[in-house]
Amino acid sequence: MTFGGFTHTISRRTTFVAAVAVLIASCGWKTDGLERLDEVFPLPDASDAGVEIPDVQLGDVGGSGLPGHWAVLFYQPGKVHPAGMDPWGITINDLFVADIDPAGTSASLTFCNQVVESESDMGLSTIPQKLIDALAASPVVIALSGGGTFGASDVAWLWGVQGLSNPVSDPLPKDKADSHVLDEDGDGNSGVTVEVKNPDGERYMVRRSVWDFKKAGLTADNNWITGELEFTVEEHALDATSALLKTVAPIEPSAKGASYVLRRVNPEYPCSSLADEWRGVFEGAP
């Protein structure tokens, strides 16, 4: 299995920020707005560079059954729907390392990186290392369905949010004065900070992903787990360095094609290695 393939491949620590609708509305651009935006805010075309698949040597990973140390990919394709423009394709690749307990009933996932691939270079923003470190400091703990399979439902991952009674369904804060807003990266700004490029600036936001993992078992060699994934992504801008960057375009998950992949790795395999060589790690996934 090879992941990727959009014309513009963004192989850096990114999350998607669709900060274009205000500009489109103010300029009166319609369905040709994407071409006009590319003229106004040109970025280098990454299509000529191709997608490099690193040669990864994992050594003897050992182990059997669910317990152990795993490299994890959540592959989440969808469409971005900015106001006044045709939608375009996007894929969010969330990367974690996971430790599954000896009983095989709980997985603790430490965030390593997020790589976004898009049909357009517009609206992409860099996740600062400070935010990556802050998210990694609060692992996502998943109660597994048991029976030797990986599976779970209603798993919420929050950025910049605290104290929700129901993390899956409670409304996300929309005001930076809301008591549920958490300065998670500790930079003095509300929520979490992402660095937006093209146009340049910062966005202070909250975010929620919700995942449902359909049950899946181990491959015969005990080294892979691959299953169907259902996901949603919700974001709210609390503030930004410009009004343009406070505009959020919704992401609509694809009806099919989302998946999760776990590959067994040795107990010392670090997040830093996965962030650099993830394409090689998951190349050949069943």
C-alpha cells in the first residue's frame, strides 16, 4: 500500500487551515478562485519532486499478539469546502507510536507528526515543534474491544480544549474567554498556535478529531494490523494575526477509503524516526 499521490505533496509537519473564504468573498471570485489565489499567493509546485519512499530497516521486532510497540498511521482522505469555490481533495496522515498493554485491552498513542497532502497548496499551515511536543505529552488512550483484535469507537483527540463533560459531542469553544479553552502549547495564546503560510501569520485555534476503528486482527506474521477508519475533524478559530486567517473551511470525510495501519516495531523505535521515514515504514502495508 502506497500513501499519497496528490499533485501537491506536503511532506512537512502540517495541519490544514482553509483561510481563503474571506478573501474570495471580498474579491468576488467564484469557481475560478483557486486559480486566482495561486496567482496572488504562488507556492513552488511540489509535483515534480515526486514522493520519496525511504528504505527502512527495523531489525528484529519480535513479539506476538497485540501487546507491544507499534508505529501507527491514520489515513484520512476527504474534501475541503471553502465558501464560493469548488472543493478539492485533501488527506490527513496522523502519525503515532503506540504501546499496547500486556492484556491487549488498552493502547497509549504518542503523537509524532501530521502530514497533510492536498490538491491545492492554499491554506496549509505548519505545526510548530512546540505544539507537537505539547500534543505528544498527552497520549491518546484507547480502550480496545478485546478478543485479540484492534477496535474502538468514539475516540476523541482534542487540541487546546479542556474539561468537556463529553469530549466526543460537547460543543467546542468558539470564544477565547471560554473556560474550556486551554493554552496547550504554553505560548500565551488561546488554544494552540499554528503558523500559517501564504498569506503569512498565526492562527490560535481549537480542534477535535473523532475516530471509529472497525475491528481488525493481526496478519499471519504478527507484524501488521490494518482496518477501516471513520473520522470527523472540527476546528474553530479563536483569534489570528489577521481576519483572513480566522476563516475555517469544513473538511468532509470521504465516504470510503479511510484506514488505520499499525506496524510492529522494536521497543526503542522513536517518534522522531517515524516522523522522518513514515512512508517507508508503511510501504507494503496489507
